[in-house]
Amino acid sequence: MSIIVKALNEEKHIAACLESALQEVQGVDAEVILVDSLSTDRTVEIARGLPVRVVQFVSSSDRNCGAALQLGYQYARGDYIYVLDGDMTLVPGFIRAAMDYLDGHPDVAGVGGKLVDSQVLNLADKLRVAYYDTLSEEQDVAVLGGGGLYRRVAIEQVGYLANRWLPAFEEAELGARLLAKRWRLVRLPRPAVTHSGHNENSYQLLMRLWRIGRIEASGTLLRAAFGRDWSRQALRACWFVFAAPVIYLAVLLLTGIGVRLGAPPVPTLLASLLATWGGAWALLAWRKKEGREALLSLLAWHLYTAGALRGFVRRVRDPGEPIAARVLK
């Protein structure tokens, strides 16, 4: 089997991550591959001191989340492939449990477990924690966010591990392609990895995703899925990009009704905007029990829609195109 670890400037976590992977594959015919996205800290230096293969992008223009996984896949030789982030550590025993599950369920392409956050600082962290708290039995899922163990023959059937042009949502795109070919993805109710994450609040997270372009990934995914047999699964994965347009369709509808009834256009438009935004905020605040988080969700909807438009207009390129790399160890 192969464990692919993707990392960028993870000197604080990479030793623990790689050591947990090496511990998990003791006694198994396996390899651990670190894919380094041109780190400027000691990530590579630390990795070189461990019995792992280290590969690195040649060009910074190639690096992103999807490309990192696909680059690791270019070198992977295992019949099973586990994907892992450099700020995660594997929980002892999960790899063996995942392999046993795949051996016993030939219709399952990939299996994951619970992601355990070591710190909860933003809305994304809270949503993950809430989801995994409800996971008490194995579930069929559409995506193995947070990593999982995949069957190589399933990956080969759908062509590639990850779309090298996707800055995010690479696991959602993989899940969409696998489900379209009638494979299953399963999440087990047991811890798989612990996760450190970034020290940032919800607003800082949103701004970082916007700044580095990851927020455009949903549009790139939808463009790549257009006309494919997995387009329906892709639409389900990217539902949030349609939330802001629905708000403004409601604004137009209310404005049209008001004008039809004889109300002046501009005041009616402003009133419709206020009512629609206020209603959406009130509903979110009721669901989240937090007004500030509701406002951040509204902001996120708008940013993701804007990002999706930018990503959608980009030219579609071959997702499995070879990636230039150098082997450092």
C-alpha cells in the first residue's frame, strides 16, 4: 500500500505525521510518500531524516491540493492508497481496519473514519466536530473529506486520483467520479486521524481561501463535470454556490410583486433587499444559535459564488496531465 502525505511548510507537524504513517504500515508491504509543495521551512529536512520517499514540485505554478495528491499518485505503487495531510496524524489501528473493510466489501472504493480536531477555532471546525459527533455507525457517503484509504483498481477505473487543476474539493471530485461508476464510499464510526489545522478564526479562514484562490475550486469542479456522467454528484457537492443567487432571485421576485402592486421601484428594491437579507440572516441565526456566525455564512455564500464564477470560466485542462517533479529522496 501507499500513504501519500501532502505538505507545505508543516515543520511543526510533519515529523509526527510521517512517524504515525510509518508506525501504521509496520509489517505491511508499504511505502510513505511525502509530496512537498516547495516548502520554505524545515519540512523537507525533517522528512529526509525518516525512511520515506520525498518528491517535490518543480514549479510553484503547479502546486495546489489536487496536484499534490496526483503527484503522489504518479509515484505510488500500492494496491491501496491512503491520502493524508501534513497536519494530521494517523490513529493507531485504523489502516489495518480500513484494509480489512475493503477486503470484505469488494464494491467499496474507499473507506474513511472520524477526523478528530485538536483545536476548534472557526465555523468549519465546528461543523466538522458536529458531524463526527453524530457518526455512530458506518455510513455511505459522497466524499471522504479528511482523507481515506482507496482501492487502486477503483482509481484506475475513473482515470486519476485527483484533478491536478483543482485548488480544493479534490476529494469531492474523486467521490463524484467513483459514485458515477457505481462504487461506494464508506465512513466508519471510529477515529482515523487527528487534525491540527490553522490558527485562524472564520473570517481569517475565508480571507485566506479567497487570497490563495481555493475559493474558486467549486467553479473549476463544475466546469470539469459539465457533460460528464458525474455532473449530478458534482452539483450536489457544490450546492452552496447557488445560495447567494437564490437570495437575489427572491429580491427580484419581491420587487416585481411590489412594483406590480403599484409600489415605487427603488424603495421596493431596497425593502426587498433588506427583507431577504434579514430573513436569511434570521434563519441562519436560528439554526446556528449565533448571529455572528450567521453573518459569516452569508458572506461565505457570496464569496463562494463569486469565486465559482471565476473558476467556471477557466479553460478546462487535462486533469491527469503529468506533473513535473523532482525526487529529493
